[in-house]
Amino acid sequence: MADQLDLAPDSQKDENRLDKENRLKPGFVRRVLASLEDGVEESTYDLVEPLHPADIADLFELIDNENRPALAEAITDLLGADVLSELNDYVREDIIEFLPAEQVAELAGQLETDDAVAIIEDLDAADQQAVLEELEPEDRAAIEDALSYPEESAGRLMQRDLVAVPQHMTVGQLIDYLREHADLTTEFWEIFVVDPGHHPVGTCQLSWIMRTPRDVELGDVMKREQTLIPTDMDQEEVALRFQKYALISAAVVDESGRLVGQITVDDIIHIVQEEAGEDILRLSGAGEGDINQPIVESYSSRVRWLVANLGTAVVASAIIALFGGAIENMVALAVLMPIVASIGGNAGTQTMAVAVRALAMNQLTQSNTARIILRELRVAALNGLTIAVLIGIATALIFANPMLGWVIALAMIINIIIAGLAGVLVPVVLDRLEQDPAVASSVFVTMITDSMGFFAFLGLAVASGMVQL
Amino acid sequence: MADQLDLAPDSQKDENRLDKENRLKPGFVRRVLASLEDGVEESTYDLVEPLHPADIADLFELIDNENRPALAEAITDLLGADVLSELNDYVREDIIEFLPAEQVAELAGQLETDDAVAIIEDLDAADQQAVLEELEPEDRAAIEDALSYPEESAGRLMQRDLVAVPQHMTVGQLIDYLREHADLTTEFWEIFVVDPGHHPVGTCQLSWIMRTPRDVELGDVMKREQTLIPTDMDQEEVALRFQKYALISAAVVDESGRLVGQITVDDIIHIVQEEAGEDILRLSGAGEGDINQPIVESYSSRVRWLVANLGTAVVASAIIALFGGAIENMVALAVLMPIVASIGGNAGTQTMAVAVRALAMNQLTQSNTARIILRELRVAALNGLTIAVLIGIATALIFANPMLGWVIALAMIINIIIAGLAGVLVPVVLDRLEQDPAVASSVFVTMITDSMGFFAFLGLAVASGMVQL
């Protein structure tokens, strides 16, 4: 691997700074911290200067909160808009607080609207106002317009700079137009063709245009089928369209269908990463799960989840309490009961993870719900039988009590099948109720598998006549 | 929302087929199934014909296994390469088994190498051979070459069709060259500039070229800094580079640094989705977690996980067994002990999810591990205190036993702090040992929080003198 990477022209100088997985080396980070401590700003600057903006952003994230202002001061020149837009939200807020509003405004002015909005939307109202006032009127209008759309909507996400031309324009005229208008954006991968009312009628990939003779009209090269994104579409939905139709860019239209912006795939890739990664954090109740989040915020989102789980654990305990007499008469029940609950919980979590992913990716819809439930029940039955045989035989032998073996085996089958059913049904029902299945599913599923695990095992023990209540 | 969507020129006809989240409506799927049952192939064809290839792929996924061959037969003309490449792997295998090798070869020949490889790599050896033999020699060589690289590597992922030109070529010459060579790919967003040895020296976005006068040399417009991808780089690593540097396409180089292919962002977006979604499935032991996977495969990957968890549950049981005497003397211990273990497990899972995500996104590296461990310990201490107060007071009141309240409160703090520590340390250590932290972390963390939960609670109960062993 190292061999091939050396061939990259810029990697030779990078090898002291980046490891083979392209992360900043701990030794390099330590050198930067040491030079910050020495207080010689030039030496810090020289160290950081060769880094790519994305790596400078990583550097800020890797060092301690307290060292960030000093680093920002030492490398002010390098702290460009491209670094800011790559920074983690929390770390960016930290740094922006130290920068004067004019500098933030200057940085925001250099960015595409969407990236500028990402920086400004997280500021508190007063800072936001201060930065907006420093902006050029045109940039300011664009950013204020973007901020008027709801968070995580296409309107926030889109950039207003795009190339829109009429249908009767020829390829030659388009190329001349692009060459003459130096103020146009360079961030475009497709040309949007619009009618006189500025409604999109088609798109042209740049590669098609470059391969077409000058005298051909765009209307004859363009693709008429387009995916139009309304400004109020949620970003997760936008990302699903990009994936489904393999888009590079898409036109954003307002309520009257006029072209108002474009969304490009480089912004979508972050959203796909975020949304797919969010489910794991939500399912486990870890809130945003950002390691840069202030401790108190992490605490408050996580403790709420633990309190909810405390509630479900108390329900399970209440069921155990019903069988207190049986446990007193046969303490083996107390030893074995957590096994039934725990394996049921794991089986439920497996099915739930599968269902939550399938829902998020639009693979589990009303059309196939019944089939998928049946499928999961079959897998659960196989799992239940396997685990039941193992634990049943082991219990019968270890406790020299065949009846106890039968009881735990049967309880295990019951609980794993219930877990499989709950694992699909809970997320599906939450989804139908327009709730995010990733957020609430696991509280319900755990409550069901814990309670049913204890109830089935202790209940069967009493019902078998093996032990008195 | 419905209002805006109506403005899309193609959505008017779509509204009977797609719901507002762009999924096929259950009613439409039922109509297709009904027409398949009637056996009139034309009516099925007419229903399906207006669908986008990505929606035809969805239709195959939504209907039952047994109906897929009939649908494939009814719409043979529509079953193009673009449908196949959008299909879920398992469903595609199902369908390809019914198609004659020549038809599969014809479909594969229409695709870019990377998509053709995706279709062919999943076939068993005999089918693969049959399809390869039917391919045009050129396509066959390209696909065989791709198959020679390891699965999930850049070599598999890349397409061989690209535009590579020398540095001294002018913009005008490039445009003429593109116009004259009709056989060149249209799937490109950047031009690769190479030296005489075919080593990449720079890239040009098409938009830059279109805005530059005809007589300028490409060497003067191109960007020299590039991210070069070696053929053996893992696809997850490739996806991280695309994200970090906001790439649209990237050059793939062989061991001697020669340009051999390109990777474009539309292929990366699927990988980002897959890799980010995989973690949730791995953490919960759900294997691939694909709802289209054959039941026996799902069973075999999930049951292994449940057996591993059975092992950890038995360890926890063994600890309870040590305190059998105490439980016999005070059955309240059996009622309360699952609460301590369960909340500890949840707290551990939260931290673990955060750590696994941060590791996957290169945010948690050697440089900040110590800081993050300290951070998680602080959050754990706050969580532990909060839950301890709640459960301690409730227990003291309900059981009218203040000492029992103190014991459970203290046990809870201990277990939540241990959970926080284990939640970071286990994934970090697995990562250092080059193991996937998402796969094995949760078995270890659960074992630690279960065992420590029971041990701390029952041990403290005995140590407090409240109950005899």
C-alpha cells in the first residue's frame, strides 16, 4: 500500500503528516501542540501550511478545546472558508466565537450559498445578525433567503449559482456565453435548460455538450426527464432521490415551479453519511452522538434515554416480583431468568436493526410488510429452536433437572419468536404513525422482550408444577 | 407537497404509481400482480412500461420470489442493463438464473465496466464462465481484469472508460477530439491530463474547460493537486477520500502509477450508504441485514451471534449463582438485579455507538483517544448520579429499606461508569488490533455490563451486611 501511495505527487511530502489511512499522525499533532506552547506563531504556521483544508479542519477537531483559539490565531491566513465549511459544527462554533464578525462575513462571502448557510445557521441570533450586516448586499440577500427555509430542507441545501439557458441556444452560443461571463459559478456539472418563465424543461451534462457540434440547439441534446426538487423537500428525501436516480446535480424549484437553485452531489454525500449513521446513534439512544458535543448536551440527551429504559426495567422487575415466592423456593430460577431475557433482547435488536434500515432505504413498504413479517418469523423460529436445544440440554444436565431444561427451552422459543415479531412490528407501526422508527423502537422492543422473557420462564416454571408460587 | 410535485412534467403521470415519498404505491403493485395472474403479458407490460428503471428494480424487490420470473418474462424488453444494476444483489441473482447466458452477456455489455462487474461477480463460477464466453472480447477482457482485483477494492469499483489527454493539448483540440471520437464514454465529469508514460499529472473540471478560450493549453487550466487512488485501496477508504476532498471523480492508478481507470461519485454514494448502514447491523449482530437474503443465510449469521451472547449470559448467570444464598434470604435482590444490569447495558451501548461511528469516520484517532475517554467518563458520571438518585430513592421507599436503596444506587453508579469506560475502550482496542469494532464490540461490552451489574449489586448487598450469603 505504502508503495503505491508514494506515487502520488503530493504524498511524498505528506508522509510525515498523514498515516496510511489518511489521518493526521499523532506525532504531527504533538509537534503542532508543542510549537503552540512555544508561542512562536511562524513555526506553527510553517507546520500547518502544507495541509489540505480538510486536514486543517481535522487538526482543529483533534486538539483540545483550549488550544483551538491559539491555533486559529497562529494560522489566521490559512483559516479560509474551505476549512470552516469542513469543520464539525461544534468545533466551528467554538472557533467562530473568537473571530471578529467582519472576518466571518468575509469568509462566508467566499463560499457558495449552501456552505455559507451551513456556517451561519448555527450561530446564535446576535452573532448571526452581526455577520449578516457585514456581508455584501447580494450575498446577504441570498443567505437570508436560504435561512427563510426550514432547517434540513432543499431550500437550505441548494446553491443559487447555476447556469440556466433557453432551449433555442446552440452549443456554440452556450460556450461563448460561458467564456464571456467570468462572474458565473464554476461549480456546475450540468446546464439547466429553462422556458421563458424560468421553468426547467431539461438538463444537459457538460460531457454531452462538449461532444456536440457548435450549431446544434440545446433542446436537441438535453434530457427532458428530470428529477425536480421542491424547496421544502426534506434533505433525507433529497438524498434518496440522488441515490435512486444516480444524480450529479438536480434543479430546485419553488412553489410555482420556477428554477431557484441547484443541489450538487458533493453536498449529498455528507447527508447520506449523516443520515445512515444517525440510525445507529438513535437506536442506541446516544442523541447526536457527536464526540465534539458539549458534555452537558450529551448528558441531557443520553440520560433521558436511560430514564426511559429505567421505566421499562421497572416493568420487567414488577413481573419478577409476581413470582417472588417461586424464586424463594427455587433459587435456580433467579440464576437462569436473565438468560431468557437477554437472548430475547438480542434477537429483537437484530430484527429491529434490519427493519429500521429497510424502512430508511424505502425497501420495506406496505407492499411487502406481510411477506417480511413472515420471513422474520421463520428466521426467529429457527433461531429459537437452536438456542432452546442448547440451553435446554445444558440446564437439564447442570441442574440435574430435566423439567427445568424443558421450561427454559420452551420459554426461550416463545421469547425469541415474540422478539422477532416485535422487532419488525414496532418499527413498522412507528413508521406508519409518522414517527422515526430509529428513535423509539428499542425502548418498546426491550420492554417486550424483557417482560415476556421473565414472564414466560417464571410462568412456565409455576405452570409445570415444578415449583410453588 | 403534493402541489409542488405536480409541477414536475413527469409527475402527473406518476401519481398513480408513486406515493409522495417516491415509493411504488401498494395499489399499483397489486395491479401488476393481478395482471400477472391473469396471464396477459401485454397488460403487465403496459403497466410497467412508464416506470423509471430504478422503479422497475424496486417492483421486482417488492413482489414475492415466486412472481419474479413471470414478471421478468412479461417485460423482457424493459429488463435492461440499467434495471439490473439497480437491483438488490439477492433479487438479481434470482432473476439472472432465469435468463439465458446470452441475454445476461448482452445486458452486461451495455454497462460501464463497474456496473457489469457488480452483476457478474455474484454469479457462481459456472454461470460466470457462461456469461463471459458470450461477451465481446473487449468487454470480456475488461471484466476479467476487474475480477482479478479483490472484492470491494478500487480495482473492482473503477470504470476503464475515461478521457485522458496530454498536457500540451489545447482546449480547442480537446473539444475537437471529443467531437470526433464518438466511441468515447459520455460518463465523465473531469478530464485526466497524463504525461507520455500515462501517469496522471492533473485534472480539469469540464466547466473550467468550457469557460476557457480555445487556444489555452490544458496544462494551464488543470489542477495539479489530485487524489490518486491505488487499485488495491478498500472501497470504504475510497469513500472517505471522496467525502473528505469533495470529489466528483478520481483517477485510479496501478502499482507503477499509470492511470488505469476512474471512479465517479455516483458509485461512491451507494458505498457510503452501505458502509454507514452496515455498522448498525454489525453492532446488533444482524449480519448483512438484507431483507432479501435467503432465510437460511440470515439464520446462520444471526444464530452465531445469539450463541455468542448465550455464552456471555451464562457468565453473568454464574455470577448470580455465587450469590444464590443471598437471593434465597432476600428475594428483593432477584427482583432488582436485572435493573442494574439492563441500565448498565444501555449506557454501554450508547457510548459504544458513539465510539464506533467516530472510529468509522476517522474522528477518533490516537491523537484524541485520551481526551475522548475522559469525556465519556464525565458523561457517565453525570448519568450514573442521576439514575442512582432515582432508583435509590424509589427502592428505599417501595421496599421500606434505606440500606437496599443505598446498595442499588452505588451499584448503579459503578456499573454506568464501567459501561462508559468499556463502551470506548473495547471499540478502540479492537480497532488498534485491526478488527472491525462494529462486529465484536457489543458482545464484550454486554458481558462486562451484565456481569459487573450483578456482581456490584449482589456483592454490595452482602458486603453491607444487609443479607447473608
